[in-house]
Amino acid sequence: MTVVPRLVLSAPSSGHGKNALAIGILAAFADRGLDVAGFKIGPDPVDAAYLGLAAGRPGRTLDPRLLGTDRLAPLLLHGAADTGLAVVQGSMGLYDSLSGRCETESTAAVATALRSPVVMVVDVAAMGQSVAALVHGFRAYDEQLWIGGVILNRVASARHETLLREALDDIGIPVYGALRRQDLPAVLPSRRHGVMPVLENGGEAARAVRRLGEAVAATVDLERLHGLARSAPELAVPPWSPHPEAGAPPVPAGAGRPLVAVAGGPGGSFSHAETAELLRAAGADVVTLDPFVDEVLPAGTRALVVGGALPESYAEQLSANRRLCIAVAELARTGRPVVAEGAGLLWLARELDGLPMCGVLDAIGSIRDGLVVGYREATAQSDSVVATRGEVVTGHKEHRAVLTPRGGPRPAWGWAGGAPEGFVWRGVHASQLVPHWAAYPRIAGRLVAAAATEPAAIPAGPDLGVPIAPAGVVAAEPAAGAPA
């Protein structure tokens, strides 16, 4: 059994300030010298990235739909190993879920699976004694849930705070902090930048995290809050391990450790933190490729992974790095494994909103106003480095861009109510669907085994000139989706 001091931060609904509070709590404890870890419930890589920046170690997502409930506690123990506090930021309201499966996928369900106390953040700007009725209702709705206290946000005055505290004291709910309306400013960079401010190690993101930490340190009783976290019981499960499961494809004898490039920046990657851990455990050496700065692939690269957190809004910067686009196209042409998720699919296309991309896929992308978001239970339509035909995975989609065509002659996935989607071509697997590799560790094993093996000889064929190339450089092979 393992004990990790932990708490789940939730709220009655979105907009109460739990994101800023979770980041600030981690930053405040880290500034005191405590080793901390941050987690986000749900598929949101942006919140997870800022939680990681505040904690000084990778922020991780705990998504019951993508991972399965049984993996949540092991992954928390893995990500919070050797720390004195794990802070888990909830999603939406305490009993809400993106899919409507609140009994298994809400913040309340995750808190129950983690045997963790819940601290509710409540925006009380337009509320008086009714705060007690609100919190009492949330506590009574599920008597198995452990609501350990509240943090009040946007308190108007000292008198207002006294009134709120007295009302909550009447129902036996501790108050761990009260922030005035100006105490929690909107300092985080715009979400349209996605994870980039964190991965770039930029000053704006660091300053925002520091400001939130200072606000929390001045208004929240950190000692009492840590005491609540320390009261969480042992978790009777072993920590998750990235080491290969029995039956995983072995790296060919004598092949050595293949070099796998994972797209990202100085502050991390566009993939879940577990992706690189799985690749290393499967026998690869993992290096970071910055698609905005690096003009060539790392020497000896035998595979490339582009994770789902790559922002769609950075198309112009991706297109401008023409030398790297050509290098990626050549890696794909030679049959090396290239796995692109989310907006990584767009990077491999011919163009996006008129901007030339890598040209690996014979498809054109355009960014629209509407947002496609949701989980998909997907069935593999083709054998690939990611899955064998007929294999079923659960993934998440969140994008504005659409691709024409939606899929190639060998599509990646299919699901009920939708046409087949994505591209499988030679060693390429590209799709806007983003699974969590911790739920499917065999993906890493397959990729590393393929990276360690010389790709089959590519027969000579007509030169269709599909991959994008600058003047005077012509690609030698057709792109995925081009007529054979």
C-alpha cells in the first residue's frame, strides 16, 4: 500500500476559479520547498501543462473514459512518486461529465476512485448564506463522497467573508481560504496558444504561475489544507509502470536502442507524459524535436511521434519551417514509423488554410468556426504501427480544422455514425483521434519494434511529386491518399 497526500479541487460548475486555484496551490507549496504533483481530470492537455509548470514536474491527465477507472489510482501513484502532495483539478462541476456518465466519469467518481478528499471552490460574488445550502446539497447528493471543505472566491469584503464562514460553520464545513474579487487575476496566457507558453519555457507563463502562487499563499491556509491532504488513506494498488507487458513485441536482437523523436519544446512534449516513458521502457532512446525551431531531425532518428496537444493555431509557424517539413516527408517516404495525432495530422497534409505543410498526406486542411469535441470508440480500419485491423480503442477529438478528404485509401479509424477517418500509409499513422497510450502500451512496443527494424524496400513507382518541396526539389514518391 502507498500513501500520497492528495486532494481533489472541484466546483459547483465551470467558472468558479478552480483552475487558477489548483495552479496557485501547487505553486505556493512548491515555493515552500514541498515536492508536489499536478493532475487534470479529463482530456485537457492545456490545464495539465500549467499544473506541471507550477509543480516543476510533468502535469498528467486522469481521464476515466480514456484510461479506465482501474488505472486512475496507479497513474496518480506513478506521477506523484516521492512527493508530499498531489493536487487533482476537477473538470466542469463536481457531478458533471462530458459524456453524461457521471457515475463513472465525473470529478466525484474520480475522487471516489482515488479515495481523496474534495475541496470545493465556490464563487460567492453574488451569494450570502445560501452558500451553506449549496455546499450542503453537494455533500448530501452523494454521501459516499468526502467533501473536506471549501475555498471561497471573489469575496466582497471582510463582513461578507464573516457571513459566509458563519453559514458554513453551521453545517460543519471548514473554510480553507477566502479570496477577494481582485486576488485571482486572469493572468494565464490565452487558451488559443494551447500548451505553447509552457513548452517554450516562456516568461509570461512562469510569471502567471508565480502570481497565482503568491495570491494563494496570501489567502489560503496551506497548513490546514495540507493536513486535509495527509488524511487521505492508503491506496491498495501498485503504481503504474511503463515497462512492457508480457507478450509485447521485442526489439530485434542486436538492433540497439532506436532513436524516436517526440515533438515538443524545452518544457515538454505535445504527447501525454506517459508516452515518452512507455517508449523508453520499450527500448527506445527518446529525444525532443521542436517543430518551430529545429530545421532537421535529430541525427539517427528512426521514428517520429507528434502528440495531440500541438495547437492548430500555429499553422503559420509550422509551415514556415520548410526544411523540417522536407525532412519529415523524407522520413515518412522511406517507411519509417510516423505517428501523428490531433493537429499533427494537419502538419502532415499538403496544406492548411493555404499554407504548405509537410505534404506527406494527399489532403488539404481548413480551420472552421465550429468545434468538434467528444470521445470516440474507434475500430482500426487498417493494420498499422498503432493498431491491428479490428482493434478497438477509445480516443478523444477536439479540433476546429477539417481535412479533405477525411481519410485515405487505407483509413486509420472508423466509428458508429461517422465515415472512416485518418490515414495509414507505409509507416505513417495519422488521425485527429487522440488515445492515451497508458491505456494501450502495446502502441509504444509496436512503434519501437518497427523503428528498430529496417523498413521493407520500396518498389520504384511513378513520380507524382506530392510531398511539398521548395523550388528545385522534387519528392520521389506519392503521398498517402494519392492515386497509386
